[in-house]
Amino acid sequence: MHALAQSDVARETYWGITSVEYATFYLLAATAVAVFTYGVYRRFARYSQGDDDSFARLNDMPNRIVSSAKIALSNEKQFNRDLYGGLMHSFILWGFLTLFIATLILGADLYVGQKILHMAFWEGDFYLAYQFMVDAMGLLFVVGIGMAMYRRYWVRNHRLWGRHTSNEDDLFIWTLFALGVGGFLLEGLRVYSAGIPDHEVVSFVAYGMALGFDAVGLPTMGAEQAGLNGAGFNVENLHWLAWWSHSLIAFFFIAWIPYAKPFHMISSFANVVTRDEKAGKRLPNVPSDLDATNAESIDDFTWKEILDQDACTKCGRCSSVCPAKASDRPLDPRDVILDLKSYREDLEAGGEEKPIVADGGTSVIDSETMDSCMACMACMDACPVEIEHLKSFTRLNRQLTDQGDVSSSMQDVFQNVMQNGNTFGDSPRSRGDWTEELEFDVTDAREEEVDYLWYVGDFPSYDERNKQVARSLATILKEADVSFGILFDDEKFDGNDIRRVGEELLYVELAGHHVETWEDCEFDTIVCTDPHSYNTFKNEYPEVNFDEFADDPMMPFEYEEQWNDDGEIDVYHWTQAVEELVEEGKLDLNGTELDYTVTYHDPCHLGRYNDEYEAPRELIKATGCTLDEMPRNRSNSFCCGGGGGGLWMDFEEEPKPSEERIREALEDTDAGSGIEKFVVACPMCMTMYEDGRKTGDFEDEIEIVDVAELIVEAIGKEDEAKVEVAAD
């Protein structure tokens, strides 16, 4: 070894490369960049041909870019429920970016520093720090690639494989591997050929490889000339071969990026930048002229929906959390997005047009696939690149509804709502009959001013099991001595779920009726029993442009304003409102009334949709119950199967989502079979789990209760205790 093989602590950039090769290198580099630039231009030109998006995507761009950079660089979405995947992707991303920046620094020194400013900074201490950082992050990059290959080829993680898995996935990962390992091989040969100078120890990976070459006696050109080895086999020639191999692979990769899977490095970040923070919880509105809201052709999709398709990395996270797929329904969220992408690319290559979505298997997407969606938003929550699945799915559902390709059970629901204002088809006059068994009168909010305008909802009004929940909640509000009232027969179905099935105009009609009715009432806050109602009142009614429809003779309202666009009216789920009452001491609970061991199911529309996880839990704890969490809780909660119209559809599925969830409660919680009550906070969940308890043969093992029923029982226990104390 030599203490210093070069006059300065630096190295020659193009060592061993002739002037002709130098020119060839830059010709190839320019060609690769040109091919890359043209490919990116074509991609973004295609986005510009997409339909306009309903929501602002490019506003406040500086803040969007900063927040998106934080998401991308921290890899926070990759770490979600997958530590291994998060580390793997972080190593690859951080390593790749470091190597890219290192290349830019080298170019800046060579062409700006030396050629223009006649100075060099890539030497001395800066050179040593540079070499150490490049080796460290390059090693991290190779380790990340190795982790990816282990998961894909050795473990064969199921979510990485599907019908859209192709050779390009293999080529992508092996190209990255060749770039990482090839770079170290190239450096190791260079360090060895320079005599392994001591200062190159900062390039610890390359230095170690050079020591290995020295140990096996890899000849140099001088040794070959002395006749110690066969002609042509020396470190200098190997370095030349490695240099050109590494360069050609790099040029291929650069040119290939816009045309295959590597484009996700650009499209994914663009997708995060242009994300809608309220995606899923609000849907695009249908304009009164019904222009381009469905999916008659691929051209009906907005530019953001096309970007969603290109941003998909085939990671399968959405598929792995989809309750429909877990129940063997014919839905895989990843496949729907990629099927649309494949069809678009086939058309651009001259393929034949066919229906986007239809019944019978002759279309890009089959109607049964879309019927299977529960609108639970688990796919969107799991997606690391912010693909808005539900937005595209709703477009497909609207097309099915427009074509009449809707299940007969859903058509019955539409008919019931149109004729009677509720999904049951019962008389509107009987909507408030559930109050008759109460020991007190419930105020008519149309006639008296109230603090809480309580939207009861369809199931608490008509379903016998959920009527018990409604009466429990009424008892709680009465006990807290708050002013509340309901709309009786002027209350109709909220419209949330039929909208997600594709019936948009009926949804607008229902929204118009409600906001017009509310205008004639005096109240401070809207309180909802159902998280579905809570979501649509809070996030969607304020988005509807009622003025567009006010003059339509088919619409039974004349309301022309934007309802609650300033957020002046608070909209609460009942657990949020009652939690406030408990904190204010208006409910006399000391937290020791009940001693059940329970578990709690997060409703999709309360949890994932609106990030409310704590209010129901605080109320459960306020009753004295011991809460044992299920493994899948909060944002990772598993849908009951009732959303997206699932409540009204019959599927041949095994197991049913509700059965699987109850099994999880009884087998996978810490308490296991010691769980006494399965607690819900949603009328649809109550219905689905009562059904699942029967069909799954769990009737003797667990009881389904609502949070409100626990509170009423706790209040009763407290009252009994007071009576006993008074008697003593």
C-alpha cells in the first residue's frame, strides 16, 4: 500500500478513458437525456388531455411541494403497518437520491468549477467527506435492493404478485441492483489500481474490495508486461470494462424511466403533490348538464385519475387491506387501477375500444367487481403514493347506474328512497314512531329552537335493533339536560351510500331537501347517529352547488346558496357531542359503573374518513369497561361489509367481513374469549355484526352493543347506587 498515490487528495474523473471514448460517452449521455425528456413530455402531455378535475390540485404549490417532500423523504406512508417495507424503501430512496446528488456535485466541479470558474472544490477534506458519504449511502442503497429482492423472490410476499406483475418489475429491480453493485466494483478496481492509498479508506466498501483484489493477486498492467499473467487480464482492463458497463446501464435506466415502472419516481411524487386532503370523504359533484361525470370512455377520466394510474407501483398494499378481496369478492383495488392504465396504453398503441365498465365480462372492468367495493377507504389509507381509488371507483359506479347495470336489490333501495325518503320503503309518517316508547317527549325541531338538531337516520328510525340505540341516545341527551330535537317525517335518508353506488342526482335531491328544511329550523349544532350521515353532512353537503339545480323542475327544492361553506354550523357524530357533555360533568359517571371486558370496532366513516378515534373510546372508558383493542384498530380497522351499498347486497363470500371481524375479537385480542361485548358506534355496523353473529355461530359467545347502550346501562347503575346510598 502507498500513503498517497496521487499528488493531492482527489482522483481523476475519467481515468483510463480516451478522448474518443470521452466523446462517445457524452453522445450517449445526451441521447439518454433526450429520450428521457421526450418520454416525460409525452406523459405530461397526456395528462393535459385528461378532463378537468373537480377539485383544486395546483393551488398553493410551494406548500404542496414542501409537505409532499416531507412525506416522500420521510417515507412515512411506507412505514405504515410495514416496518420492513418502510426501511427497505427508505434505504433505496435515500441511497438513490444521495448518489444522484453526488453525480450532480461531480458535474458541478468538473464543468462549473474547473471549466468556468477555474477552481476545484472536489479535493482535500471535501473529497474525503464526499467519498465517505457516497460509500455509506451507496451501501444503504444496495442493502435496500437486497431486502426488496429477498421479499420478492425468496419470501415471495403475496401482495407483490398479481396479474399485472411482469418482466418490467424484474428488470427494474435488477437494473438498480446492477447500478449499485457495479458502482462499488468500479470504485474498488480504481482504488486497487491506484495502489490502495491510505486516504481512500474513507471509501470503506471500495477499500475493502481493493484489499480483496490484492489478496487474490489481481494483476496490474505492469505485472502483465512482466509476463506474470495472460495477455489482457489486468485491473486496468477490468476497470475499463466495469466503467463502460456501469455507464451503459445508467444510460439505459435514464432513457427507460418514462416508459415503464421507474416512472413512478416522478409520477408518485407528482401524485402526492396534487393530492386532495379530503379525497374519498368528499366526491366530485355532478354538474347539472351531467357532462363527463361517468366513464363512457377513457377520455372521461380526469388528468388526476390518469396520474393515479401512472403512479401505481404495484406494491399491493391496497389489495392486502381490502375487505372485499379478503372475502373473495371479485375486487382487487390495484387491478382496477392497473386495468384502466393497461386499457389506456393499449388504445394509444392502436388497440380497439370497448366499454369501460359493464355487466357480462366484455368490458375493461366488470360490474360485479364494482358492486363488491365497500367504500371503506382502506385502499386509500394504505396507498403510499396517495392514489384516490374511491374517486375512480365512483366514476365507474356512476356509469353503471347510468346504464342501468345495478343489482336489483340496489334498484329497490333507489325506488324506496325516491318514493318514501328512506331505504326501507316504510311510510315517512312512521319515522318518529321509535320515540313513543320513551318516558319523555322528543322535541320537534321544526317547531321549537334547540341546541342540537339530531339527525337520527334510517336504521335508528326503522330497524328494531337500532331503535334501541336511538332510544338510548335520547335518554343520554335527556339525562344531560340538553336541548335537542328531531325532524320527524321531514327527515329523509342522508344519501351518502347511494351516492357511492353511483346515484348522484337522487343524492342531490336529498341534500337539497335537508338544507332547505334546516334553513327553517333554529339550532346550533347538527348531531348524527350514523357516521355515514356525519361524513356527508360535514364534508359533502357544503360542496354541492345547489344553485345549478334549483331551477330544475325535477328537483323538489328552491335552495340556491352554498350550504355551510363557512363552517358556521358544527356537525358532530353523537360520540363527539356526548364526550363533551361527559367532560363538562353533565353526565354523572364516575368510571366504575360497569366491569365488562369489551372490544371496540372503528367505523370506517368515523375513523378513516374523519380521523375520530378517541371519542368513542373515552366514552367506553367512562363507563368503567375494560377496553381490549383488536389488532386491526383505528385507521387499520377492518370494514364490517355494509358500506358502499354492501348492506343491501347479497354476496357469496367466505368468510363474511362481519364474521371475520367477530372471530378476530374472540381469538386475536389479548382477552380472547374473555371479550364479553363487541362495541360499535354505527347503525350499519350494528346491523352487519348482528347478522354476522348469527351466520358465524357466535350468538352464545359475544354480545353486540352500541356505545350509547353501555352509557345508558352505566347511568342506570349510578342511579341505583345513589338510591342505595340514600336508603342507607
